[in-house]
Amino acid sequence: MSAKAARTALLSVLSVAALALSGCATGQANHQTTSSSFDSSAQLKGKLTVMGFGTGDEVATTRFDNAKAALSGVQVNLLKGSLDIQQFLSSVASGQSPDIIYGDRGQIDSFAARGAVIPLDDCISGEKIDTSSFRKTALDQVSLNGHVYGIPEFNQVEITMANPVLLKQAGLDMADIDGSSWDKITAASQSLSKTKDGKLAVIGYDSKLPDFFPLWVKANGGSLISDDGKKATLDSPEVVQALTFAAAIYQKQGGFGAVKAFRDSADFFGKGNQFASNTLGAMAMEQWYVNILNDVSPKADVDFTTFKDRQGAPLSFSSGSAWAIPKGSPNPGAACRFAKSMTSTDSWMKAAAARVQAREKDGKPFTGLFTGNQMADQKIKDQFVKADPATNWGRAIEASYTANESSFAYPANPAGAEFKTAWQDAVNHVINGQDQPASALAKAQQVAQKALDAGWAQLNGAG
Amino acid sequence: MLSTSSKRRTAKQPRAARASTKGDTRAAFLFLSPWIIGFLVFTLWPVGYSAYLSLTDYDVLNNPNFVGLDNYRQMLSDPKVSLALGNTIFYTVFSVPIHIIAALALALLLNRAGRAAGFFRTAFYLPNMTPPVAVGVMVLLLLNGQNGLVNSVLGWFGIQGPDWTTDPNWVKPGLILMSLLTLGGSIIIFLAALRAVPEELEESAKLDGANAWQRTLRIKLPMISGTIFFLTIVNTIAAFQSFTEAYTAFFGSGSSTYGNDAALFYGIYLFQQAFTFLHMGYASALAWLLFVVVLLVTLIQVRLSRRFVYYESAQP
């Protein structure tokens, strides 16, 4: 082969390879509609494929077994692992939907807007699911245009966690870092923060940006979005002020880069966590971390209280998981009953009993279960939870239950992912020193509103 | 003069040869057919279909809606396209030459390593066996500004290393540094090329008094210039499509909310548009822009190669 021919051949192969690698494969949409009836007295049969759920602990296993028992005539097939959006959407597009999915509540609105999941109004009425027992914030997160698209499952809320020894050394107490006074937090972050050999040795206060930005905004009396989910309010004064404050916390400790690098180097889930190693003064964190700390470092110096807004009222941002039925689900009747069983009060009570037994066996306290079902939460608390406020773990439990009753959530909207990316980009630009809060949020406002407008137009246009 | 029977025999031979050639061709196509079918179904068709989708508004779940050149127009006003393209070009411009020079230097050393060459070949290739996702996690561990190994080593020399993973100015240099972990493949190819350089050429140069540096510069490098060209093109295309390491380190599940703009490579932005926002039509248009850019760069490289690349087979 001549050199010219060789080069031509090579170029052709490379060009095709480049195109192949940069191309996007697609699937064809399935427009199958569901006409199945939902009937709580019907004897169900067939198969049920569950996607996105894992039976990793006794709480999951107990409820899963309970749901299988409720579907005695149905063969339940569990595809273990967290929900892979790409896999899920491809399966719906190719007409091979699973029967039911388990995912983040923050994803359900985007799925609903595109018709990937079906409204559950018929499922709720047919299976007689008592939605009044569900937490309103959780239900709002999976409701779009007056329809419910998900059955809420777990609920996550934030509480304040702090190292009392470091606080005492700095002459501070829990009230100084619970969020009720931003001036006190600023002062505390400076007095708790320590450097050694020019490097950060103790993070004074971690405002957990960008993740917990919605919490700071709400604590400041603001909101990222209007109550109807149609108008972005990212450039409102309350939002700008919240970002200015929360980002400044990092600047006073060497910058976000230094704090994040130090945070990333910590053994977050292990015995050398930030509290056990005395390298963190305080932070707001989701309540599930209480169990981690109790498991890996039960004797660590850590104390707990609720996160508070600037008026001193307990506050938390509700997030969590939900069950949804995809478009084209081959067995929606069984899927609906499965979701009902997994989230029923009775199922949660059995799961709580199994958890209590497991914790007692390990000689550890039961710290409660936090679900989208408030009736179940109350019953579990009444029957199983023994919180001793004299102990730090008891205070953790009390703070978590108070936070659970004081939670808020943003309304569902059809541009959930783009809206979230817009405000996260703004926060990231500010904490990375690339932009100022007002300017970054003004740009984010444009992007977010454009995405919301397009999303609502598409949703309403599609009927 | 040939006899009549001889003439008949010679006339029959080409026909037989032609029949044999046809049979060989059929057999070749038969053996190639699995690849040809795979190429048509899994490569050519999706590529062609993505060209159509780039002219549509498509969210995977609903039918594509034809929008003409809107997606391409949108790219012009999308600041993230220029940001992602700029990041990717920066990464390519610096990572490819560094990759080629480092791989070539190590291959030249390996070529002289004698018995130990086998061990070092394996040692250099081992990181290539590491999944890219693991490399992404290693980026965060090795380059951690506070306690990472790289800064610890720099500290031994009194140098205070930067925050590689959080300072926007150092994120791309950090990723370029980490790309050197996977030099193994290029080293092996360079080594094979160096081993193929005729020994008599070096011997002649030695007899003429050329030292090791001169022999490398004047004999080995020209003789392996085709390999250098090949690896430059392949690594350039790979750099333009960089995704996994940066995505895992800065946009993956552990960093779901912290996405550093400096690490927003074109492939990552394309993926976000396709699978986070479900803008599959726009993502297809982005893919075609990437194709055009890669094609242009490859054409320029091919054009330039005529001046620098030596093909032994092309000589008279």
C-alpha cells in the first residue's frame, strides 16, 4: 500500500471512529398507554420487575418481604442497585419498561413532565392509599399540575452537628452554631477554625455549599422558586444575601478550595471521621449521618441540635425517595399494590421492629426511622424510640424528630434538573471565586427561568 | 512458438485464476460479514440517525420534532459550549504533546533496558488496566490539596502544592498530570517501533562517529515518525473525547452538586445535555460539532505530517 493510500485509509478509519464515538445513539419512543384498572380487592398475578431498589438492610428486607407477601400471586423480580436514569429512560423508550421504579423525589417531576411515569391518581383511589398519612412536603415534591406521580418513601432532614469539646475550648455552645444568629456563626467559624503549618487543621463551620444552599435561603426567609413552581426567584435579595453569607464562611477559613480539599481528605464514613478526629467544629448534616457516627465512633465528641432559621425556629429541607410507575409498565396494578405495601404504616412498623432488634443485638440505640408517612413516623416514635436527652445520641434523636416536623420542600416543576443545575452553577462560581453572588444569581435566574418556561410550555402543550 | 494445446492451457489459466480470486473475495466477505453487519447496524446507522436528530427537538421518550438548524443556532449563544470546548482544547493542546514526549522518552529508555525491559514494560502498562472510574477517584486522592500524595512529595522539596482539585486554575493541569498514568499503551507501541528500526542503520551511524543523541535524533526518530504521527492522532481524538476521569472526579455521584467549570469537558457537557436534561437533539448537534472539530484537527495533522513523517514503503 502506498503512503498516500495508507494515509487516506487511516484518515477514513479515524474519521468514522471519531464520528462513531461522538455520535449519540437513540431509541424510539413508546407511546403505549396504560389502561389498567387499580382495585384493592383484585387478585393480582403475573410478573413485577422492580428497578432502583436494594435490600441492603433489615428495613428494606422486611418491607420487601412484606410487599411480596401482599402480592402472593405475582412473581417479583428485583433489579438491585440505585436507579440508572439512562437505563430507565432507554427501557421506557424501547417499550421494555420495568413495572415500578424507586428513585429520588427530585427526579420524579422531570420524569413526569416528559411522560416517563404515569399519574398515580387512579392507583391511589383504586388501591385506597391513604395520602393523608403522607407528609405534605413529600407529596408536593412528586405532584405536578394537580396529579400525584410518586408514592413517597424515606424522608431526609438536616440537623446541626458539632464538636462540644472544640466549642468549649472556643468559649462557645450549641446556640452559637445552630443557625439562629448568622453573626454568631461567622464569629464561631473564625474562632473554631485552626491552621497548622499554613494548612487548614480544623474546619470551624462548614456551611455545606452548594448542597445546603436551599436551607440557607429558607432560613433567610427566601425561596429559590415561587410556590406554583413557575417563577424562579434566584435573584431575590434574600437569596443573594444567603449566598453572600454562606460563601463568606469559607472565605474566612482560607477559601472553599482549602475547606473542600480538607473535607475530601477526611474519612467521612469511618472511624477517623471529622468529629472523631476533632477536625470539624460544626455543620448542618442529614440525620442519617447520626447512625454512621454512632456505628463507627460511638464515643466521639459530637453533639446535636436542630438547625434553626434566623428567627430561631427549627428548620430542615425535606428530600428523599419515592415509588413511581413508568409509562408502559406491563403490570401497573401489581406495581401500585407493591408501592402501597412498601410505604404502608404496617410495613414501616414491621421494619422498625426489625431495626430495633438488630440494634439491640449490636448494643446500639435505635435512632428512629424517618419516612414520607407521618403516621408511621409517629407510631414508630411512640412505640420504639427511647431518646434520653441527657445523652448526645438522645439529643440527636430529638433533634431529628423536631426537624422532621419542621421541614419544607420546593414545589415540583417540569425543569427540575435544569433548575437545580442553574442555582448550583451560581453557587459554585461564587465559592470558587469566579463571580460575585448578585451577578452569579442574576445569570442563574435567566437560565432557570428560561428552562422553567420551556418546561411548563411543553407540559401544558402536551396536555 | 507455442503449440495449440499450450495456447489452450495458457488461455484457461487466467479464467481459473479469476474464478479462484472471485471465490477468495466471496470467502473474505463471508468472514468479514459479522463485522460489516455490526458496523452498519451499530455504528453507521446511529451516526447517520444522530445527524437527523441534531435537527430535531428530541427527549428520548417522545417523537423527534423537526426544528431545522435551531440546535446549531443555540450552540452559538450557549456560553457553556465555548467554555467546554475551550477546556477541551486546552487539555488536548497540553496533554497530547506531554503524553507523546513522556511515552517516547520512557520507550527509548526501555529499549536500552536489556533483561529488565520485561519488568518495566509490565510496570508501565499496569496503570492502563485500571478502570477510568478508579482513575477519577485517584485524581481526588492523589491530588488532594491538603493531604494528597503529589503535594506531599512537592512538600519534601519545600514546594507548597496548589489545590489541584478545587482551585479552577489548577484543575486542568491536575487532570493533565493524571493522564500520564496511562502512558503504557503508547510506550508499548513506541517500543515495538523502536525495535523495528534496522540495526545496520545504527551500526553505520556508529561507525561514522555519531553519538547516542545524534543516532536517536537522526535515525530512530525519523524511522519511527509514522508511529509518532499515529499516536498523536489517536491521542488527540481521545483527548477531545475525555470524559470518565473528569466526570467521576467532579460531576459524578460523589460530587453531584459540586461541578467545577474548569473540568467541564465537551464530552461531559454533551452527556449532561443528553442524559441529565434529556435534550437529545441538542446533544446530537453538540456531537456533530465535536466531530467537525476533530476532523479538522485530524486533517491539519495529516497535512502537516507530509513534511515530518517518513514512510519507508513510499521511497523509490
